[in-house]
Amino acid sequence: MRIPLNWLSEYVKLPKDRGELTDKLTMAGHMLDKADEVNGNIVIDLELRGNRADCYSILGIAREVSALFRIPVKYPAVHPKLKENKGSNTTLKIETPLVRRVMMVEINDIRITDSPDWLKEKLIAYGLESINNIVDLTNFVMLETGEPMHAFDLDKIGTGLEIRLARGGEKMTTFLNKTLVLTSEDLVWANKTDILSVAGAICGKNHSVSGETKNILLEAASYDRANIRKSIHNHNLFTDAGIRHEKDLDPNLVENAVYRFLYLVEKNNWGKINSSVYDYYPKLVKPLKISLIFERLIALSGFSVDKEEIKEILKWLNFEISKKDSQGMELIVPAYRTDVVLEEDVIEEVLRIQSYDKIPEQILSLEIPKLVTPSYINQELAYKAHLSAIGFDEAISSAFIKENYLKYNKPLGGVGMEPVRVENPPSPDAHELRINLFANLLEYTQKVINERGVEVLFFEIGKTYSKKESKYSESRKLGLIYWAKDENNFKKFKGFLDGFFAKANISQVRYVNLGRDLDLINSYQILIDKLPVGIGGQFGNIYYAEIDLDGVLGKEQKQVARLWPKYPPQIEDITLQFPSRTMIGDIINEMAKIKFISDIKLAETYKDSHTFRIWYQDPDKTLTDKEVEAVRNKILEVIKRKFGGTVKD
Amino acid sequence: MREDIINTKNQAFSEITEASDTAELENIRVTYLGRQGKINSLTKEIKNLNASEKGAAGKIINEAKETIEKLLATQKNKLKQTGSEWFDPTIPGEKPKAGQLHPTTIVINEMFEIFKHLGFSLMEGPEIETDVYNFEKLNLPKDHPARSLQDVLYIKEPDILLRSHTSSVETRALGELKPPFRIVVAGKCYRFESVNASNNAMFYQFQGVALQKGLSMADLKGTLYYFVKSFFGEKRKIRFRCKYYPEVEPGGGLDLDCPFCNQKGCSVCKGRGWLEMLGCGMIHPNILKNMGHNPKEISGFAFGMGLDRIVMDKFKIKDIRSLYNGDIIYK
């Protein structure tokens, strides 16, 4: 809120140093946003937080300054109270519980003029236009007290005045010439035929004060803030009145504002005030009582605050002490402080007026709690390290799929799953959540290819989102994508997968041909312990695999250190021939089961002949030629029996 | 003659052993063994000798020649071994591909490390959330003024949404973990934003929660100062002030001096000289009650901050969109 300092200084003496003033206000919860000058007067703009309805006023800020600097507030003069006009209650019909209080008073023989300079200057410094003396005065009192008010033209409001919920589809044209189509949730002032205003937010064009106005009906009210809030958001009515009424305003303010307005009308001789006021106030709001226990204040703040100091702070904040003993005290909260409802709120009051600078910085000295990091988080951190170690760059992509990649947003290997969509997308590119990590990684890869990159090695660890029937679920996935300009082949990509699984200490990984899965050709399923944990395949000349992290979690083996064997291996190459379409991985797995074979590598492939390099080794002794021969014979026997393989002559 | 030969050999010996590079050795070789070299000129003189002397001189010359050749070779190898050979260290290497982590991960990992020192565990939670965990139990009941009406992305209005902050993990932790506990969360959050250089519908938040008998504002302040000084550096100025958030009471805000203008005021800090870094406070008693804890018996603190701006500042990225759209080059 913009606070012209010379206006503020009418209610409280300000410290000479403006920096000291704004620093203290900032520390106490009202951050200085910026300061500027209007016609030579300094205006500070404070960032107010929504809980402090009382601070959206010059007087509210004056009270804060008063509490911070211990300087009393000079409250402005008000008109003596008028008698309540019970008899004319019929003039305003209120049946909804959404109205907490309404005060109205008639003022006759209104003299509409330009505003005097003192009034104009204040409004202009705040940022409002000057219209005429009466409209300006309603704004002035609103800014001064925080209570919005409105002046109707008494001769135009007609009969059957009431405050009610609008009927859906009813229309009102605002004084800014904008037509609103109202809903049955909007609270309105209406007469028999027309809507006069949207309560608490904006008035209509035809029933308010104008240059010709002779008599006015002044109203100030308090409503259910949640209702007002909905209306101002729905119709985009963030007016000065609206932003105040959507907060928790004290209904007692209504009275302050009305009598302040009347005082100024009388003082300036702008009209004849009716002898009675209308006051609808069905449920009197009484000040709240809160107990403050000193021990609790010390425990929550973490340092000892002097009891006398606490009392002094609260006194300057207008809290009344209704009871006290050595343990604590009972406080009566000033009615305008609608934000203070709990003991913790009072504790904050003490701390913020003292300044948070007084709070010591204490390094957590309590017992160190147990580590409860779930294993899946450690898994993700470890995998990120493994994958970067084998040369993959980490991508973090949006959880949404861009419109032109949506065609790839299909579940990999998932049955009956569909993508999750946002009901209120801010843009077509933030509409559908990813159901795989492929679509975004494909986009990134194609970007690199277009930028004339020579190689792509991306991984992403993140969630995919899916819907099955009406259940939503999230799965943690690892996506790996590979492309190279030269030497681009599946063997290379497979090597990276092997490298990753080796780093992750996961063995017994099997690959089973799938044929085709969605957009991927040459696709395969990745299995661990016979359970599927991922899917891979080829998109053009781009290789992709997606692994389910929960499927892999817990499958890693304990890391065991291995030492060089004391006895040397015998190494030999054997070239074998197999019927076409024999899976080489299966052969190697089968051979690896044979005793005294410590390692096998595929050294060379030519048509149907494959040369395997075989390490024969016994950890306990050097194998004799005879023993090696026995192992070799075993290999040939197994190969022949299981795969129909023969030695190439 | 014999003396000449021996002198020549000795001279060559001393020159060779003193040579400091191969170019010098080559010069020496030419001087002694070249076509116009000293050895050749001595050989030419043999014809002037007596027949009886010729044979002996030839033998000595051959010996001298072999000795010099050997010396040259030995010295050449010696020079190679001591590395005095001319060598170009500026030649481009053949770099193995080393993978890089995403800037956001780097920042998260760094923050995790700091909080681990203070006994914090790491935590996560669902991104597709319910209104209950995202708002209701967080002291943000329907119609609460701090609940922004339009900025939530709904999967199924009004109950299922994309979490709008990591505080939803706080609610879950308060319900599921047994105190005492300390956790930090880093994760994706979503809001209704029209995308531009500084706003994105998806963004990252970093959140911390601690629940333990005896925790106070002083513990919160100490924890945050430890973190800020470790992460941003000892020299940064910190402003720790009162600030309202519905999830905490008392509530606080932590600002850092603007490094772009040395607090003189610039467009980054909007002329304030300070950058708002995080929101924090003691967990609101209503939240503790909602999650089954007695606020008179146990207390806790919570803090949260946006990560993307921190990542962007650290890595000099100007447009938030380039963080998560594949624009980053890894080299």
C-alpha cells in the first residue's frame, strides 16, 4: 500500500530518519517495496501481507509506527454518535447471512464541489483521481480507516432496497461502463428493478453520486469476506474496496468510518446530516481473549524475553491485560487485529516488535534424529552419478509434452494406461503430462541433431504420470537416449546399458526380443530375475531405453572387492558356427555357467561364425592342459546340445 | 696422425656429452661424421702416410668413428629420457566423454549435502496431489485469503491437482513420520502461469521441515544462517524479518543482499537492494493439530524457497524456459 508520509505524520510523529522508519516497518512484516515522490511529498510503498486487514489504512500503519517507536497515535476527530433509527429498518431488506454489518445515514442538501486541496493532494499522492468532494471523501475515509464506503444518490435509488445474492444472469453496468453478468454467488445491493452495486467491490453507473446529486445515502458495511473474494476474483474487480473487503475486516470499523465521514461533512459544511443512523449488526463481534504463558513464549522463540518488556510491547500494540500472574497473562486483543487468534500469534507480535534481529542463531543442538531418507531417493542420486560417469548428460525435461510431440506420448509396454491431462491448461504445451520420458528426450535429441551435433548421450530420471480407469499414478523412470553421427549401432548403446548395470551392481539382466513396441522398432524387454523392468528399442537411428526405477530398486548386489587370482589363466579363441538367428547372449550366458571359465568375450563375428575368447582359470591352482581340454570339451558338448553349434574348421 | 685421431675423438666425446638437445647432436654428427667432417678429412690423410702406418691408422679411425656413433646414439636416448626433447603440450587431446549433471541437480545436491550435516534426511512425495494435502491440512481451507483461486492446475477440479508447492510433502511427512525428524525436499511444482522468461508452469521448490520437542525460532534462524552461509558464502548479508505465511506462526522471511548492484538498487532487486530468498517459520499449530500432534507438546519449523532463480543466477541462465527445454549444451 502506498503511504504518503506527510499524511501518516498527521497521526503519529515520525522518526527523522526515513530509513529507520522503513527498516523497522520492514523487519516487523511490512516490507518497503519502493519509495517515490509526488508533488514533493515522499510516498513509501509497503508490501502488506493479506492477514493484516487493519494495515490497509494510514491509521493502521500509524498504529504500527506507534508500537515500533513507542509514540502515541493521534486519532482523528469523529462526529458524535447519532441515535439509531430502528423504525426505518424496513428500508433495507437483508435476509442473507453474508452481511455482517451495515450502517447507513442520509445526508440532505449536499453541496457537490471540487475537493479542497488538502483532500485532493492526499488522494493523488496515494494514486487516486479526484472526482468531487463527496466521492473523494468516501475514498479519503477508506484510506484513513481501512473501511470502504459508498455514497448513493438518495433520489435515484428507488424503493425496495435490499442486499441479496444476485440471480444468475442479472446484469449491472459499472461506473466504468463495463457490463457484468452476475452469478448466484455474487452479493449485490439492489432495488426493485435494478442492481445498484456488487457488494464490497464496485458500484453501478446509474445510482451513485453525480454533479446533480442533491441528497445522498452513505453506506459502510462488512460482509463475509470469502464471498466477496470469490466475486472480485471471478469478475476481476480488484478495486480499492474489493481488496479490503476480501480480507478479514473488523465490523467495528464500519462505525468509525461513518462517524469520521459525518464529522468531515459537517466541518466542511457539505450537507445536512440526518438525525439518526441505520445500523444492522446482528451478531456483535467481541474482542477475543488469549492467554499467553511466558514459558511458552521463551520455548517457541528460543531466547528469554523480559516480562516487563513483553507487557510494554503488548501495551503499545493496544492489547489489554485482563489478568496476570507469574506464569503469564490473559490478553484482550484489539478488535481490529482480526489476525491475532492464537497464543502463537501473540508470540509473533512480541518477536516482531522486538525485531527478529534479537533472535539468536542457534545451531540445532537437540538429539540428531534418525536418518529416514527412503532408499529410492538414494537410488536416484546414485544413478545420476553412475550415468554421468559412463558419459551420459542429465536432462531435466518438462513434465508436460509439447503439442507437436504429443503423438509420442504413449505408454511404453503399458496396458490400459492413458496420459493425465490438466483441466485448466495455461497453454497447449502445458496440457498433457508425460506418460514416458521418450517424447521429450526425443525432442531434445532431434534438437542436437539439427544443431549439427555429433553425438547424443542423454539420460533423465523423473516421473511419468498415467491414468488407469479413474486412478492416477506416478512412476519413477530412467530414460536413456543415444545417437551418434559415426559408428552408430546397437552394440554401442548396449554397451552403455551394460556399463550402467555394472555400475549399479545389478547382474542377471536379460534382454528379450519384443519385435515392435509403439514407435520403437527392434524393441526388447529388459528383465531382472525374470521380471520385466524396462523396454528399449530404436527410433530411426536413435536408440532409447526406459527403465522402471522401482522395478530395479533393491536388485543391486552387495559390492564385494575382487582380487587378482594367484594362478594365471589360459586364454584361447574358439570359433563356432551356429544356425542363423541364434541369440549370442544366450550362448555366452550358458557357457559362463561352466566351471573354470572365468571370462568370455565375443572377439569377432563373421557371418554365422563367432569367435569367442575364453579364459580358463582355477582360483586355487594352475590348470593343466588336460584339465583345460576337459573344460573345452564340456563347452563344445553344451553348445552342440543346446544351440546346435559346431566348431568351425 | 694417431694423436690427431685420438684428440678428435676426445673432443667429440666432450661435445657430445655436453649437448643438451638433438639438434645440437645432429650438428656434432655433421661436424665429425659428415662427408666434409673431421673423421672423413682424417681418412683422406691416410694416403699421405707410409705403407706401414696406413693399416694401423685406418683401424684407429674406424674405432674412433664407431665410438662417436655410439656416443651420439646414447646421448640421444638420454636426452629423450630426461624429457629435454622438444615436445608440444598444446596439442589437442582426445577427450573421453564425461557426462554432466543438470544445473538444477547440481544445486539440489549441494543443498542436500549442507542439510545432511545438520541431521536432515531427504524426502519426496506425489506431484499429483489432493486438495487435502496441498491446501486443506496446511491451514489453507477453502476460501482462505492466501489461497489463490486461479493459479492451481487441476487434474480433476476441485479435489485432484498438481501440487502447487512442496509444502504438500510437509503435510504428508507430518502425518507419516514419527518425530523427531528433519527432512528436506526438492521437487517439481506447478502453477497456472503464462510462460515467459521468468515464469513457467512447472518450477522447482526446495523445502525443509523439522519436528522435534524443543525446537524454536532460534533453531530455525541458526539452521537457515548455516545453510545460507554455506551455500551463498560467508560474506553475503542476511536480513531475517517477520513475514506472514499461513503455514507458519510466527512466520519469517529471509532476504539476501543483491549481488548485482551491491545493494544500490537495480532491476533485479527492483531497487530494494535485497533479494527475497525464502519463507519460513514455526509450523502453524493448526497444521500440527490437523496431523495429529499436540502443539503444546511438540514444535517444528519449516522453510521453502524457489530453486529455479538460484540455479539461473549460479549458472548465468537468463530465461527460465531454457532450464527445462533441452537448450542447455553440455561440454
